[in-house]
Amino acid sequence: MSAHIDEQQKDYIKSVKAETNQLALSGRWAEAFDTTINFLNQPPNSSLFTKIEDLCSLVYTSGEPPWGNQIHNTEKGEHVQHSRRRLCKALLLANRGIDRQSATMLAMESLNNSKDSDPVLFWYAITLLIYAEEVEFAEHEVIKAKKSARWSDVDDIRDSLAVLQARLTAFKGNLQEARKILSEVNSKKLHPRLSEISVAWHLEILAELAESEEAKELLHVHTFPGPIANIENRPAFLSARGSVELSVGRFERALEDFLACGRELTRLGVFNPAVTNWRSKAALCATTLDQKDLAIALSNEELRAARKWGTPWIQAMALHSVALSQGDERTVHQLREATSLLTHSQIWRYCAKLYFDFGTHLSEIQLAEEASDMLATSKRVAHQCGNSFWSSRADQALNGPNHASTSAKLTPQEKRVARLAKTGMSNNEIADQMYITVGAVEQHLSKVFKKRNISNRRDLSYAVICCD
């Protein structure tokens, strides 16, 4: 009888999911959202212990641990099932990018009520707190969970907690420590569901550190079987692979991955950049590829969604994207607002680049003192994060011969050569496209390298061209 009831409940959840998917495919997002919320608001039947994998299949989350054992005690089962439904509702709100306060409160309540009885619920609650930029509280909960006698002896749970700890460590800025944790975790044979997200987050860190060779090796070692359609968490993988492509200057490939990630998330009803800020990264690629209209559309949409969610760091990242995409008289105001927002954030990821880009732009418009302050901040933040690449870039900009000089502004011809070089074109290909000699291309690139205080094409991938 119990098995029959379980199947009935599972079939019911499948029917709800099928209905929401159909509504989503038709672009009827509000109706899809309401359908799922209505299901989650129903009081759970005391005789039905919905499996967590069935229940959470209704809501996307960036990463999932292996499913834990089901709860069999009736009193505890009802209590946990109620918490699971409430947390799924919170994730649904977060994915839509609305009502952050309610979503955060539900996550905290779930952690408080479940204690150490449900590792999957714990994972989802911590993930949601990361979206809400409550990283200090989330880190405290993870450290406490790692000391739990009930969880510390279970390999899958211990590995899941290590992956969460690495994620939080990275967001707090300690990229090298996060890299170390994930290197150790990914050297093990993990459950496929955990391996996907652990490798994806590891790739993002390596891309941020400009460790392209290690990223390539990680992708090679952890080649997922079959086509990408067989990967369960495609959005996370596409975003991570796009970040690696972006870090090595393959902008067309990166743009394809970020747009594919966006299509997957849209299909799943995820619009909040705090889940994955794919639009900002796609906009950077589009800007570099001279697809300005696309870049502006993506970055402005990202900023609207970030404002709606309301956390400081994701708004700062979106403002950075808009400033680089538009590259007009509003750039200084937008980047100044972004750096102001960062003073209220607990997150330090990607901040060194934001400060660096702002400092470079200030230098170009001859605001030398403020430019020096921003570049010094970029160097300090990069050093704190263990990011030697951006620390070195900021140091070169501070001490280079062209810092704060009027000659740092690129000419239209230099700008065009630089943009083509950033796409991966050879000097011969650039010469053919621009109808100039190879020698002229080399001369233009030499001037670009000098003005940007860089020494090779790899560094050119990170140089600001669009704000000239």
C-alpha cells in the first residue's frame, strides 16, 4: 500500500512538473511559478513521505549532493517534509529573483528546524544563503555541520560539506584555499551529481586565477560521458566552461557557452543573476567581439534583475558589466556606484578586476589620484584573494611608464586591431581584414601593449578596450 501511495505522489509531482515545463516553454512564467507555488503550499499528507529528489526536481538549484537516506520515523518524516517544501518555495523565489527577505528567512528557518537530520535540505539552504550573500552565516553553519558526529563519518556528506566550504571560501576571496579544497575533493571518485558541480566550481576558480593549463587538465580528467545533454546540471557546467574559454581569450566559444547557459536557465524559470551571472559574462564577450547592441541588452537586463534581488555584490558586478558595455560618459558614475556597493558586501570574488578596470579608465580620463587609489585597491584585493595574475596586472599599471599619462588613450585604429587580436585572429588575418600590412598590425599592437602595460596577447584578453 505504501509503495502504491509513493507512486501516486511521484506521478502527481511529475504531472506538476510537466505542466510547469509546458507553461515555461510558452513563455508563461508567472503561471508556471504560481503552479509550483500552489503545489508547495499544499499541506503534506501525513501518510506520504515525498522523496527529496522528486520534490526538488520542481526547482532548479546550482548543485546537488547525493540524496540522503529517506526519513522513516513518522513524526520526524512529517516535520522534515514540511521543511523541504518550505525550502523549495524559498528556492523558487530566489530563482525568480523576488522577495529575497522571505527566501532568506525560510532558508534560515529550515537550517534551524532540520538540525542535522537532512543533508540535502542543508545543501539547498546554504546555496540559497549564498545567493542572498549571507556568506558569514552560511560559513558558520557549514563549519558547525562538519563537526556533527552524525555526518562526519559519511563519505558523501563529508565531501558535500567540503564542496560547500570551498564555494564559501572562494566567495570570501580566498581563492587559493578554495582551489586546494576542491583539488582534494575532485581527486576522489565522487557521486556523479556531486562531481559535476564540484568540477564546475573548480573550473570557475581556475579561470579567475588565469590557471588555464590546470583548467584544461581538469576538464580532460573529468570528461563527462556522452554529449552535454547527458549532464544533469548543464547550466553550471556551461557557465564554468565559458569562464575557462573567456580566460584564454576564446570569446566566441565563451559567448556560445554563456548564451546556452542562459537558455537552459530561462527554460527552468531562473532569472536571478545571483544564481549564475551569465549575462554579465556574455556581455563582456559580446563587447570584445564588437557586438555592442547585444552586450548592452544583456548587461542592462542583468542590472534590472540584480536591482530587483537587491544584494550589493551582484549589483556591483552588473554595474561593472553595463559600464564596460556602454563605454560612455556614464562609465565613471556606474563604476563608482559599483565600488561603493562593494563596501557593503561580504563577497570579494571578481572584485580585483572591477577595481582594475575602474582605475584604468580613470587614468585614461586623467583623474590620476583616484586612478592610483583604485589600482592600489585592485592590487590589495587581488593579493588578499591569492590572485597573483591580477595583483601583477595592477602593479604593472601602477608602476608602468604610461600610468596616468595622456598617451594611454588608444587611437581608433589601435582599438580595432586590439579587438581583433582579442578574438584570437593572427596578425596576418588582422592585416587581411583591415587592408593594412602585417608590419602595421605589429606596430599597432606594440603601442597597445605599451599603453596598457601588458606584454603579450594573453594579457590583452583582460585589457579594457571598450571604455576608450
